[in-house]
Amino acid sequence: MKFIKTPVKGMCDMLPADMRLREHVLSMIKKTYATYGFMQIETPVMEHIENLTSKQGGDNEKLIFKVMKRGADLQRAIEKGDGEYADNGLRYDLTVPLARYYANNREKLPTPFKAMQLGNVWRADNPQKGRFRQFTQCDIDILGDDSSLAEIELITATASMLSQIFAEIGVTDFTVHINDRQILGAVALAAGFSEENIGSVLISLDKFDKIGLDGIRNDLLQGGYPEETVDRYLAVYRTVKEGVGIEEFCAAIPQEVLPARVSENLAEIIACVRPMLCPGVKIVFDPTLVRGMGYYTGPIFEVTIDGYNFSIAGGGRYDKMIGKFSGQNVPACGFSIGFERIVTILKDHMQGSMQLQNASAYLIGNHVSRERKAEVIAKAMELRRAGEIVTVLPMSKNVGHQIELLEAEGFTKFEKIYE
């Protein structure tokens, strides 16, 4: 059997320069979020398949890497022939695992609880630029707070963190889009769709950026919805002008399907966040913002940056998810950072790779005595104690090429020891 040296499709090897950049960004994320009181936690990479297929993850549930049962359990499943061969799966996000984690550990945690998670997730997706099958997510969530303070904290913290990261490459402008799932649902109800059809209608609307309103119309008609209902629904969005305000958009929606408090809450979030944003950062009401996850119950938000056709962060309120684990609903709201996409943007703007600082190398020849080696190692240790980066290596036959490779990694000082 032939070994394959390239990684699995959609997954990447990380070179030292890649890891330096990634660790630098991760450290900035953790440092910023910690100043807002978020506490770091960790959940397993595998979850029970029942949790991952609970119809809460939207289209991501179609992208689960399932883990087959093992041993006698697998044999029994094969003999049973019902096709239920998986009992676990690799997590496709960090939100579902967090809901299980909180339900399991609630008594040990403060209320409200501000959680921070950083870890890999997996989706059997079609790989493309900024989109991988294995990637790192960075999430912050506030559990147990049903007020708008949760959304205000999440958006402010994330916008602050992104401003700090992008400032290093001279990028200051990005946009926070915000909407509310209750507004989205109310528009559908007012048009004549039933409550049980809202989910599938919003799945179509979520394709707005890709297929436009005409494409959404075809999508809904192919789904069997009445033409009159579809046209009445889309008429609301056809008349929307750029920069439309919340009150203006919601004015035509009957209050029996959209209580006034919903738009008032969204307006409060925007009003409180806007003064906290760095120059160049905008927060705008976006009536077509959907977010694909079926678990969102209230305000939703997403961050975009000019020149890129993907969002770099997104989240929202999901008040009913934890109750599916504990039997008691808990207010919950979270923001997920597209870590890989942020790294992609940084690489696009950086001149060269992130270098080591104040790094030196001792290259020891083949015929150097034991005493001289010990002397060099002791000197290297002294410099390390002083905070310098020092590597001690055997000298290659082609020492010039060896030094070139080390220079590419950021080493600037070299000492060649021949004897």
C-alpha cells in the first residue's frame, strides 16, 4: 500500500510561519475577550450523534463527519440493518457542545456565565478559499442573561478585538450587520406562510447574496408554496432601500405578529454599540440577514469586510437550545469568529511572513570537541534566560542553504563553530 504525503482534502499542514501567525492571533483574541470577563472552557471534539442531528444546526447537519459504532455495537447495528451505524460525530460548531456543557455543569458556574471557547471543528464541506473541512473556531457566549446587555457585550468585545487585529495590517473598516429572527418570522407570517413553514422559507432567504430575490422566488415556488404568498412575501424585500432603519422596515408589519418590544430591543442594541466602535467600523440593520442555524430565537449578527465574499464572524441569541438538554430554557447568546478567514485576510495583506524576534543560531561542525559543545550550549542557555530565542544545530554540509532557510524563519544572528 502506497503512503500519501499530502493532507486529506480540505485540511492543511501548518508550517512554522503559519503557526506563529495563528498563535499571535489567538493570543490577541484570548487577551481581548478576557478583559471583558469571558472565561475559557473546553469541550470534547466528539459529541453524541443525537445532539448533532437535533435539527438545530441548519445545513451543517448535512456536513457531519460521523463516527461509526465499534465492536459488538457495530455488528449488532449491521445485523439489524436499519442504517444507524454511527453513535458519535465530530462537532461542526462549538455552540451545540456548549449547550450540553452548560446543562451538565450549570451548578458549578456563575450566572450569567460568560464563556470563551477556542478549538477545531469539522464539516464535510466543499473546500475553497477561506473554507476548510477542519478549521478553528473562536466563540464567546453569555448564558443566563435575557437582557440586551448580552448582545451589546458580545458585539462590542468582538468589534474591539477585530479592530486590534486588523490594525496591524492597516485595515480599519468593517461592518456589523444585525437583524432579529422574530422580525424575519413576522414578515413570513404576515405574508401568509404558516408557523411551521418559517424555517424552510428562511433557508431560501438566506441565499439572498448568492441568488437574489428572483432566485429565492424560484426556490420557494419549487418548494410548493402558493405564488401569491411568495410574491407578497418578497414584495417586502423588493422595496427595501440601502440604509433602511428598523422602525421604517417594521412599520408595515402587523403588531399581532411582531410586538413593538422586538424592534425597540434591536434599536437599543445598535444605539449602545455604535459609540463604542472604532472609527471605520459600522453597525447597520440588515433585514435580509438570516444566519442559517435553526436554533436562533432573537437578535442575530454578522461581520463582513469589503473585498471578501464571506463573513468573518457571526452569532445571535439561542434561548431554547439549552432547554433541550436540561428541560429548562436558559437565555443564551453567542458570537463565533471565523478564525481561518481572519488568518486568510491577514496573509493577503501582510508583506512576507511573521518573523521570529531576536533569534540566533549556533551551528556546530562535526569535529567540535565535547568541551566546546558544552561551552556553546551553556552560552545558549544564558541567552535564553535573558529572553532570547536560540537554537543549537549541527552544521549542514551546505551551510549556506541552511542559513537561508533559518533566515526565512526569522533568525538574524549566526555563529558557526568548526572546532
